[in-house]
Amino acid sequence: MIERKRFTLATVALTAALALAACGGGSKNADPKKSTTTASATTTTAKTPPIAPLTGLPDPSGAALGRASLAVKIENTPEARPQSGLDVADIVYEEVVDGGITRFIAVFNSNAPDSVGPVRSVRPMDPQVLRPLGGIFMLSGGTPKNLAAAQAGPFLVLTENNQDVMFRLKSRPAPHNLYAYPAKAWSKGGKPIPPPAMFTYRAANAPFPGEGVDSFTVNFIPRAGYAASFSWNAFTQSWDRSMGGVPFNAASGKRVSPKNVIVQFLQWQGQPGAFDAEGVVSGSGDAWIFSAGKLVKGRWSHSDPNQPTTYTDAAGAPLSLTPGQTWVSFAPVGSVVDVRAPAATTAAPATTATRAPATTAKKK
């Protein structure tokens, strides 16, 4: 009797379950419109990341909009290479200094390594170059006149005396071993926040005008040994830098390869390469703008010392650069720039490429 009751109860339960399945929402033949179960829809709106003002690139971290620009004067002698930070700087300015050697002003905002250097001294034109940016200016020191000019500008000037933001690298001899801590420098302040944009940038689908270029060499001062070459890298869509035929790498091991290179031809106060001679960055002049594998021979203009330099084509139309790192080479008027056209066009007649009225440069 006991076993019979168990069988009967189990049979009833099974029959009930089958009946519910036949008329319930789980049936494949059930009408979805009559279902009483509703799934809640979740809508996700993707936020557009902010744009870093000094590169024109998206900045998902938002770091660029929350701090000032940080400019560091960096050495370029063989003893100083490989330098730290030149591969990730937003902007790099290259200028002729004593003896025809060149030095850099690397400007950081959207990104920076743990340390930058070797840090060297200020020159007369540096405060004029950086004035539109404001922010922080890090340097080892300088002559009283040059240091006073920097301190009179709209910068927070940090020197070797600010020992909490700089250090000496023991593996290198002085004076090629002074390095800066960007994070500690930013903790000191600096204005404006964020820095103003120095260039305008083209949209991803907007073409860059000009003639195709395979490579070019900027010969700042003849026989000084500081000619810089840039070759178009179609894979990275950037200009690989070399010096003396050797790839110009940063301390990180990464090739220095800016998206844009501007050769800005300047008149000089004093003989280029003489001590404390300086390029004149006010007024206007010729500029060659290399971007997207092409060259536009245009003009630069800088009438307001507090505003960025503008770059236009020969007809006066503004030029928009490729988003990314921009390298500005300040070349004395008369400097020769050798330009090599892509292989497919090498059969075309050679043209000259220079900014000095009576000087020619080769296009091979």
C-alpha cells in the first residue's frame, strides 16, 4: 500500500508538469506577444575621449587637460645620446646653439616618461619660443641675462637648484647626466591649464596637400656634423629620424619618428653658431611642412608674442597637420635642405629646395 501511494503521487505530479509545459511560455510554439516576461533594455552611450591640445590625439586618461605644458631643454651632443623623452614629447623644437651644434626643447603634456634629459642651459630664443605656451620650463641654468629672460616670462622656471625635481645619473659623466622628473615638476604647478594648441590638425579623412617625399635632410650649419635626416615610414605613417646615417633612438629604444616636421627658416641675430646668437622667431618667413609623406612649401607668421605661430601654404591658406608629435627645426636662412622624391618620381627633372635666395639644395 505504501509503495502504491508513492507511485500515484509521482504520476499526478508528472501529469501536472506536462500540462503546465503544454500551455506555458516555455513552449516553442508560444506566442511571444503574449509572454508576460519583459527583458529590460540597457543603453550604453560611449563617451568621446578628450583631445590633447598639443597633439590633436584622443586622450582617454584626460591627463592633458588637467596640467600645464612642461618644456625641458635637452642636450644633443654624442655624449648625451640616447636622450630620454624625445620619443614621447608632444612637440620638439630643435635650434642651433654654440659651435653649430643643436639642442632641443621637448614639450610634454599628454605623456611623459619617468625621467627626461640630459637637461642643459637656456639660450636667448627659448623664452620667445615657449611664451605662447606658458607652463613649466626646466633647464640646468644659464647666463644671468638668459636666465633672467626666462624668469621674466610666463613660466614656472625650475633649474638644477630645484634638487627635488632633478637628479644626476651616476652612469654618465657631468654635464651630460642631469635629468628631470616630470611628475614632480607638474606637482609644482604651472599655468595655463590646459595649454593652448600650437597647431591645427586635419581630420582623419582629410588629405594633406603637397608633393610626395621619400626623405629629406636638414643641414643646419655646414661641417658642424648636426645634419638631421628624416625618412618616410609608410607603415607608421611618420618620419624616422637619423643623424650621420644612424637611427636616432631614444633611451627607451624607440625610434624618434614624428608625424610632422616643420623646417622654419629664421633670420639670426648674430652669426648662427656663435655664443648667445639667436634666431628671430617673430615676424614671418618661409617654412617647409612635411606631413603624411608630403611636403608643402609655405610660410610662417608670428606677429603676437603671446600667440602661436601660424603656418600657411604659399597662397596663404592655413595648413592643418597630422595628429601626433610635431618636430620644429629652426634653420638659419641659407641652410640647405636636401629632399629626395619617392622612387616612382625620381625620373622627373630635379628641382631645387632651399630658403636662401642665392643658395640651392638638391632634390634627387
